[in-house]
Amino acid sequence: MHVFPADYGVVLDGQAGAEKTGEAKINGKAVLAPWLSVPLGEMDLYVSAGISAEYSEQLRFIPELFRLDFSARLSDLFFLRAGRIAWQDPTEFTAVGRFDGADLLFDLGKFRLGAAAFYTGFLYKDTANLSVSPGDSNNYGARFDWSDFANTYFAPRRIITAVYGEFPGFPPMRGNLYAAILAQFDLSGADEKFHSQYLLVRHVFKYKQFDLLAAGAAELENTKAEGLRTAYAVSLEGGWEFPLVWKNRLSLGIRWASGSSPVTAAFFPLIQEAQGVVLKPAFSGIMVIRTNFEARLLPALSAELGARYFIRTDSTTFTDPYLNDTSYLLGAEINGSLLWVPWSDLSVALAGGIFLPKTGGAMRGDAPVRWSIGLETIFSF
């Protein structure tokens, strides 16, 4: 009989914030997440589940399985993860988050190949943040309600499959290449199903204190009404670590996602990842020019200051009550943050930003300045 040692603990995550996009609002969230880690010889099991208390106009208590990660080295070449696991596509802007399914990695040393398959319909919709397919009649914006659990808790139903490769040292000793083919199949109740396939490529190049990241996606959208349509997305960012008293990095980048036009469809990311801190468009029908400066001021204290400028790439994908449709220039956003980590099991982050609609022409003259500020503390024991 074998008795395996187990490690366990609890993570407490507290968040409080305020924002003003019209009227000022206060929100808060507290997460209690016990976890258990059990080594099982060549296998490992990690489980984390708990409950969140969220406040935004009213208080709600929401249960969630945060992670159920079963990992096993099947041989010298094969490594398997299954359960509710963290996964992201190579470009890091199409699919990123926690998914239910399995990921098999084939490691040949000089390069790695993998295959993954996931189902999304058991995830909690607000943390999964999946894009809703056109024509899906479910109201995923409805607040979670215990009395209507089945219709207000779960995320949009999708099957996601991917095959991918990681090629370290390409070109030799200078960078890393990542590539994947990904497909999502719409299992929603929509009469018009929305399926999509993606070719994804990312390359990271480093030379001394300089780094360059280039990523791109070509998407094929498949619907009965419009047939096959193509969409595209591109990301390019350069960074420079220059000599100062403290470690730092200055970066400049651009992200572009196609909009709806006679020749292209609006790019459809699987995850609605916000492209800003205050203005939060998804990565669809949008272009973002951004600069960022990060610095570690002290061993336990880091700071970040950034700016973004938002431009629409079509006239229909991004919506806002203050749009006047006379320009594609949405405006500029300035944001900053401080991160303090006095101990490995305690972190405190303060972040905020301001969006200035008058720096663009797409918002009406009466559009208010928008801002947000938030404080988050994570404690684990």
C-alpha cells in the first residue's frame, strides 16, 4: 500500500474598484479558493474550487471549479494534461484561459508538437469570457441567478481543437517560433451555427537588450447565410531594456483585427479579452497602438505606465452609446499600476486608467471622460 504525501492551502483574492463610464459605480469581489496538490508517482493532481462573492449593485455568491489538473508523463516523449487546465494559443489573442479537456505534448527536444481538445459549456460564463456566436439566443449578459442556475451560469457551448508546434531557437540561438491550427465548433442553440478555423503563428526574437514579437492569425468563418469568409489579425511589438539603476523595459506595439467589409469578415476571437483598461473593446474590428514602460523600483515593488490609442477598423463591430459614426478614431487611454510583493504568498496591486474621448473624433461632444481604479490583494497559505 502506498501513501502519497499531499500539499494543500487556501488562496484569498480580494478586489475593490470604482469606475465611471457614465455614472460612477463601485464594485468588489472576494474569492475563497482552497487547493489540494497530490503527487502520484509519475503523475500529479491539482484541484482548486471555491466560491466568489461579487458586488456590483447587488451581492452574489458564485461557486466555481477553478482548476482540476491531472498531469502525467506517459513516457520520455509524451506528457499529458487533462481536466480543467490553463491553455492558450500561440498568438495569445485568440484563445487563452481555463478549458475542460486534454492537452497532449510530444517533446522531441529540439522541437515540441502538441494536440488539444476542449469543451467550454461547463465553465462559468463571467470568468470564461467566451465570445458569443452570432444568432445565439441565450442571454449571456444576464446576471447569475441561483433560481435559474442552468440558464445563467454556463458559458457558450463550443468544441475547440488544436494542433500546434513549438520550435525553440529558430532562427538559431535568436528566437522561438510557435504555430498552430485551431478550430471551434458552435454547439449553441442558434439556428445559424457559427464555426471557425484559424492558422496561428507567433515569433519571438531577442538580441541583447532588444526583443521583437510578431504574431498573426488567418481565420476562416463558416456560416450558411454568408458561406466562407476570411478574417485576419496581426500583432507586432518591440521592446528595449535600457541601462538604469533598476530593471526596466520600454515597449511599443500595434494590434490590428479586421473588421466587416466587402472583402473581409470581422475577426472573431474565441475569448473576449479586453484591449484596454477603461475602454474595453474585444479584439475584433479594432486597432490599438500602445506604448508601455515597466520598471522594478525595488526588489518587492514594480511599476508600469502605459498609453493606448484606439481606432476602429469597421463601423459596426464596436458599439457605444456615445458613437457619432463620423470618424474611426476612438481616442486615447492612459493607464498605470503598482505591484508590491513583500512575500511570495502576498501581493498587492493598484491599477487604474483614464480614457479621453475628445482625443478622437468618433465620440459625440458630450461623451464624458471615463476612468477606473482598482485594488487587488492576493494572500495564499
